[in-house]
Amino acid sequence: MSAQIGHLARADAEASLRPWSTHAPAIQAEEYQQRIERAQALMRARGVDALLVNAGASLRYFCGVPWGASERLVALLVTARGLPVIICPAFEAGSLEAVLKIPVEVRLWEEDEDPHAHVAQAMKSRGARTLALDPLAAFAIHHGLCDHLEARMISDATPLIDGCRMHKSPAELALMQQACDMTLQVHRLAAGIAREGTTTAELVRFIDEAHRALGADGGSTFCIVQFGHATAFPHGVPGVQSLREGDLVLIDTGCSVQGYNSDITRTWIHGRADDEQRRIWDLEQAAQAAAFAAVRPGVACEAVDLAARRVLEAAGLGPGYRLPGLPHRTGHGCGLAVHEAPYLVRGNATVLQPGMCCSNEPMIVVPGRFGIRLEDHFHVTEAGAQWFTPPSPAIDQPFA
């Protein structure tokens, strides 16, 4: 057994957990204001009068309000010039004031009022006719707006929102780095306590408790733990499995720090790997390395996906999404959402630029037998790419 796997008593692992000592600074008010100004510049360049951002990750991005979407409209209206307007239920006014990070005009609506009318009135007061709507807004919001605005005047705000959120600032990168460092430590401890008979449910509980003990926002944001043949399903299968000699172990988990996410996968062997497990693991490592090497400013996202697939296809896997091989995209963006733009996938001509962050996870699935996913994230620099976490060295040595 590897010195990194099964060598820790759970009590010792739990005793080693302490609140994280080095905290990345919070996003400052000045940066929130710069985000609004960036959105306004993009709006003016595209001839858009107003942008409506719904509750969720984008609302947090632009004004610091960390609320999820519900049936009650909470949204930020950004016009091409002037102070943003936030539309919010009247009874939430105190809670809103406590979390807002920028100056705004607040328009409150009562429970028996139509909040979409408030959006239209705010637009009219600013002389705004065209509206770009958050792509993650519910259909009910679009439907409600169409009672007050011409449908043809409402467009997709994806280019505006992604045009801001895809480019991470140094402060955002620092928060993501902390989240990644915390999750990698949790991975190390989870591998350390795994032994014959350990169940997937036990590891999921430990990983959540460990993230919480380190000071992540509310424990794990997600956690997938699979053993043996279940590793062949990218997002797992229901049920509890018990660890056996010769099983591959796939753990995919993450946490958030002030809303910014980590997402790391390790696949390793419990016991001794057979020749096929080792061969496929080594191919996965090579594909991940090829994707990383392809990253540099000016390269299209699809070229990074292609670099990983070329390694696999040269070894007789695929082609395309055929199995055995890689059944999904090579990677996704990450930030305030675990999955966000840009996506490393065939057909995506988005050009990589400094500050963009992506996962690198060209998973290999061998149907009916096993799957291997190694996932680390990188951010684009002027010189190429920089890892948030060091990749796995070997199937029986998951950590550098």
C-alpha cells in the first residue's frame, strides 16, 4: 500500500484539522465598482441600454448579494450610465442593506405588486428601451417582463455577463487558490483514512466535515466518491459501496471560500494496480498534461480539448466521445459557480486570455470496468497556464 493511502487513523486525521490560517482578502468595494463599469462599457459597445442580473452567482459578482434565486424577484438593473438599481421585496430591505457592496438605487416591491413593472419603470426613468437579460433567469421572469416590454427588445446577456466574469482578478484568483488548497488537503486526508471495508458514505461524511473544519463556506459544495466499477460513471451511481482490494477510488469534491469554488478529482488504487488500470491511468495523466501544455493566450478553447483527445486517440481510444475514451468536454470554467464559462469543448472558438480559469479533466471511461479522472484547475497567464494544484504523480501516489 502507498504511504499516502490508508496510513491514517480517522481520529488522527480529524485531530489534524484546524481552521485555515492564511485567509485570502475579501473582494473590496472598489473592485465591485470596476465590475459595474466593465459591464457598462460592454453594454455601450453592443448598443444595449440596460442589463438585468438575477439573484445567483452573477448578482453576487456585481454587487456582493449572495442570495440564490427564488420565486420572488431580486435583481440588479444596470443601465449604460448612472447608478445601478436593485429591485427587491420590501420586507428584505434590511437584509439587503447588510450585504450590498456598492451604492445603488433601491426599488422595493410589496407582495401584491408586480416586480417586473418596477423593472420597466426604472428603465423608463433612465431612457432605456433595450434590455439584456441574465441567461440564468427563469422563464417566468422573461414572461413577466414581456407584460411591460416588447419581447423583441429583450436579448441574451451572456456576452455581457461572461465578458466580465470570465476574467478573474488577482483577488478572485487568491480566493480560488485558498479553496483549492483546502480541498487538496481534504483529499490527502480522505486517501489517508481509506482502508478495506471503508464505505463511500463514510468518506463523503468525512470530506464534508473536514471542509467545514478548515473553514470553507458550509462544508463541501459537492462530493462524489466511487469505488471499482462505479468509477466508470462520470458522476457516479446511487448506493453505498465498500472498498475492496484492487479497487480504483475516484473522489471528486470541492468547497467555496467567500463564494469562490474549488473542484478537484483524484483517482487512485487501493492495493496493487493491474496492467490495464495502470495503462489507462498513465494515458489520463498524459492527456491532462497535453491539455495544460496547449494553453496560452490567443488559443481557442476547442484546441485545448483537441490536444487531450489526440493523446487518447493515438492510444486507440475514442475517437470523439466513443467509449472507451473521453465521454465529455475536457474542462469547464470555475469561479463563483463550479461550472461557468469558458468551456474547453469542441466547437468553442472562445479565445483564452489571461485571468481565465478552467478545469482540466479529460476523463477516460472503460465501460463496465472502471473510469479514471484526474482534475486540477489552471488559470491562464501571459506565459501560458499555471496550476492551482499540482497534478497527481502516479496511480498509487495521488499527491505530489
